Amino acid sequence: MRKFTAVLLTLSFLLPLNAFAADRGDLLQKIDALSKELDHLKQQMQEMQKKDDVKEQRITTVEKKAEAAAEPSWLTIGGDFRTRFDSLHAKSVDIGAGKVMFGIDPRGKDVANDTLLTNRFGLNLQAKATEDVTVKARLLMYKIWGHESEAPVAAGSNAGGNAFFADRFFNFDGNIGHIPKDNALRVDQAYATWSNIGGVPLWFSVGRRPSTGGVPTNIRQNTEKVGTAGTPGLLIDYAFDGGTIGFAPDIDALPGSYAKFCFGKGFDSGFRLGSNNSGTNSKLNDVWFAGFNVTPYDTDNFHTEIQYSRALDIFAFPESNVFSGVNNTNVGDIDQLGVVISGKINNLGIGDLNLFLSPGWSKTHPNNNAMALMPGNYGLLWDPGTAKKSRTGYALYLGGRYDVKKTGTKLGLEYNHGSKNWITFAPAADDLWTGKLGTRGNVYEAYVIQELNKKPIAKRGNAFFRLGYQYYDFKYTGSNNWIGAPYKISDLSTSFATPQMFAPLKKANDIYLTFDVLF
């Protein structure tokens, strides 16, 4: 404004002198009017500036709110729901009346449940308590349509249930929530993790572990693999309480690599009473699991890991009312060793190809203890008809899935084989007959997944149908059971002398259809 006034004064000196003298009063009035108008314009500009400042403050506030909304919340909620239909058929071996210790008398019968329907609901929670400390939990409900117990799929006191396999005989700590039971929402996982200990990539985690649904079983489930807390599905699919100490070095040549020591408790023997150690479980020690896992390479397109684990003082059977009156005892130790190699080939034709290979090894170390049953004692892979010694088993699990990108269709094939003395810990496996990866024989599975291809709203948002077929070809008795010696299925007959703990099956199949919703 000062510059403008100076210009006006300069122009006024350029006017003719007589005009200036004649009209001086009028000129002063005009200058005064212009000055007032300039003041008014200045006031308007100041008001406009104030409005701009307010607008800028509002924009800044909105941006801050948007940034805050974009930041991860301290609490994350997700989960899944599944309805499943299974049509189960099998053929049992005729070994004659009175030759099965628990459950039904097979007599070479056809075994079937044509229309088994189940609902499963899982709720996942993750809370960031403090910097570097996180708590995760998973609540799980799994029930049969029209039933409030596990009787249609597990034997218990119901002879019409599953009296064929130890891992499906009843609910216990290792499989609770993972075989159908009732509509109770149980705590399947609950653990706390302290990361970045001492400013280095070291972590400690403890609680009810995420030790189920491990790689590569997640491929047929159409879910993401469990992170560094997971276990190889061929060795461990067992819900247990324990902890992990892990280290994840930053090595350019080995992206995603980590190593960890894991431990867990599979059974607590309770109080010992008095100096003579009398009590309900006076002859039992606690059961522990311990192992090492090394994962040298872990990316979206390639994963490999190796794990060794040992079960110490394994029980003859877990806590249960089913075996009331039968002694429980520690029968020895079991070693396991396994490898997982999985990879993904992107843009192979019209889709992506997922492949995996997982071999496994097990070895028993029996002690002198045994489970007393008629007609004798049954120990860790031995009974009155066999010698008490260490036995080695082998397994192989392989398969693939081809994902058609445009249609959301996924086609999968899997095969697994277990030898005569193969032992795994997989009672929580997602199979209705028995955990297929503990089978002593062969299992073939084919499935097709059809995703709905809807825009996800939830973080894990997805919905899909899965139609599949499983075929079990049993070669030896005792799949998923470490008590008693395994026998060749083809050698069993009505003249076979040794009674069996469970009714042996020759073949079994399952046609299933699921509708899964992830959120």
C-alpha cells in the first residue's frame, strides 16, 4: 500500500501546476477516498487469509486423523467360519468276535456315516500390549449338526462312534477343538511374544501354542502358512502348551531365515502324596516335548525347514475317563526328524503352481513299562507277540496345487505314505477318519477349490467352496497309535491270535464339501 501511495504522489507532481493549485482540495479528497478503499481491501485480504488459515488447520486435522486411521490398531480381530459335509465309508477286517479291546466288534463289516455335517467357528485376536510385546489368541468351536457331543465321530462309551483310531477315540488336550464335540467356544491358542529382545532379532514366546495346521497342510486348507511360531504338519499337529526361543538373523543370501528352540508339556501328572509317592498318577512322570527348528530360507515363493523333536516319557494314553481301571504309565521316548520344501512358480500358463515335498523319520526308545490289558502288557510299539526294542519308521508327504488366476479355481493333489513303524503327533489334523499323515499305508487326496472372487472387506476376507476326496489304503494296524505292535493288514484273519486295541480297517474313503469364510 505504501508503494501505491508513493506512485500516486509522484503522478500528482507531474500534473500542471495551475490544475494542481485549482483542484488541490478535490485531489486530496480523491486520495483520501483511495486510501480508505485500500484499507478496506486490506481488511478483506486479512479476512480471506484468516479463512485460509482455518481451512489449512482443518485439512491438517483431517490428514492427521487419516494417518492415525492408517496406523495399525493395538487390537486386531479376525477369524473364520466353515460348514462341512462328509460322506464316510470304510471296510473293517474280520478278525472274529472278542478280538477288539475297545469299541465295536468288526466282523468284516461295512462302516459308514453317509451324511455327517459340522460347523466350525474360529475367532482370532491380536493385542499389542507394549512396544515389542504382543498377545495372540484363537477361540474355536467345532460341533456336529444335531449333536452336543463327539459321539458320532469318537467312540467314548458309544460303540457306534469311531473305535478305529487312537487319535479319534475321544477328545483330549492334544485334539480338543480340532475334532467335533459341542458348541462351546474354547481357547485353542493363547500366547504372548516378546520380540526384538535387547535390540537384536531375538524373540521369546510362551503359552498355548499355534502348533496345528502347519506347513504344508495349509495349502489344501487354502490358508496362509503359520509364521515363525508354526510347526511342520507331518511331525506335529498337536495342540499343546509350551514356549519358543528364536533368532532371525538378517542374511542377504538367506532371506527370511530363522532358528528356534521349542518346548512343551503334553501331560501333568499332578500331586504326589506322602513319602511313598502314592496318588492317582503316582507311577507317572510329566510328559515333555522339545525340539529344534532351522528355517534357512523363507520367502513367498520358496520355503524350506528342518526340525528335530523328542517326546520325553510319553504316556500310554492321555487323560480320559474312557480307560478307567486301566493303568496309565510312561512308556519311553520318541524321536522325530522332518524336512519341508515348498515352492511356488508364478505365471505358469494361466495360473500359479504350488509344490511341496516333506519326508519324515521316527524312532522309538521304549522302557520296561507297559499298559496292562488282556491278554498281556502293551508297550511302546511292542506287545506280548513282539520284542521290546527301538523301532524306526519313515514317511513321505508330497503334493501340489494349481491356481487359475482369472476364475479363482484351485486344483490340488496330495499323496502320503507311512511305514510299518511310523509315528507322528497329529491328533489335531483336519481329517475325520484319522490324521492322514499318521497313516501306516497310503493316502490319496484330490480336491478343487472355487473362490467367490468377491472384493475383500476384512483384512483376510475370502470365501470359497472346497470339494475333495480322500482314499485311505491301510497296510498295517495302529495308525496314529504308539501302544502295541503294528501288524500287516493282509495277515489278519479270524485265526489271528493277538487281540487288537482298535477295530482295524482295510480301506476308507471320505467325500467332503466345505464352505469357508475368512475374515
